[in-house]
Amino acid sequence: MNRRIFSSALVAALLFTGVQAFAQASSWTIDTNHSQANFQVRHLGISNVRGKISGVKGTIVWDEANMSKSSVEATLDATSVNTGTEPRDKHLRSADFFNVEKFPTITFKSTAITLANGKLQVVGDLTIAGITKSVTLDVDGPTPPQKGNGGKLVIGLSVSGTIKRTDFNFGSKFPSAMISDDVKFTIDVEAGK
């Protein structure tokens, strides 16, 4: 059996095992206290600056019988941006970047969930500072449901991708030689039924 077929069969088996505990179309609420987004940009082409955004809220609908009917809607609190340096964080909250006075949240709404090369991908509309673009994110998970605090079922997953600052007119005063156009990010999510 070649490696690709084996990998696809393994992922399908794991997904099937993990989703058997899901109802046919189950709804999961993102746990704000156990979810956050982490991002990374290159500064002056020589070092990475990392930060995080918390206040992740939303809903995941998982349909095991028809994955194409599954969906994700989420918001992140842009006012919570934190790189560990308050002057930089204040600048990131300004109109040069997130413009949190006018746009306090970042939103994502899925338009498709697919299986590509043995991995889940979610395609959706990402809105940052009032500009919406379609993005494709790689999904690690979901984990099989397990009992969390209070006995309710919980799952975990991570989504990751890279976006271009210029697509969102984000920090347009700063050339890519100063701040990379590519912004890498991962959103780690725990959700309960």
C-alpha cells in the first residue's frame, strides 16, 4: 500500500473513530477560556515578532454524515492583541493596524469544509478591520470527544494558515522590508457540547 493511500486511510479511520461520539449534526460552543490565536510576523527580515489574540468565541457545527454541511463561525477580540510590549500593542490597536475603536472584533465564517490530501481544510471569509477576504486554513483535529469538567463533552482542534497584510490593507504604511507581508497564525480551540 503506498504511503499516500495509507495516510488517507489512517486519517479517515481516525476521523471516523473520533466523530462517532458526535451526534449526526452536533453543535459545539468555543470555550473562550481555553482558546486563543497566535501570530507571527518577520521584522526587518531578521527576527520574528509573535503575539496573541484572545477572546475567541463562536460555534462549530459538525455533521458526520455530510461533512460539507459542517460549519464554523468565530470572533476574536482584536482589543486583546498582546505582543508583550505595550507601546507596540497600543500601535497595533490604532488605525494603522486593527483600528479597534471602529472594528473591535475579527470574524471568520466558513464557506466550505473539505478533506484534501488526507487533512481537513476549512475555507471561509475572514474579516479584519472591515475588510473581508476568503482564506483557506489547515485543520489539526478535531480530537475525539471526551468528558471535561462537569462531565460535558469537549473537543479540541487547531487551525493554521498564512495571510497577506496587503490583502487586508493592514499596516499599509509599513513596507514588507520592515514588517513581512506574510502573517502566520494558529488558532487553538477547545469547544464543549
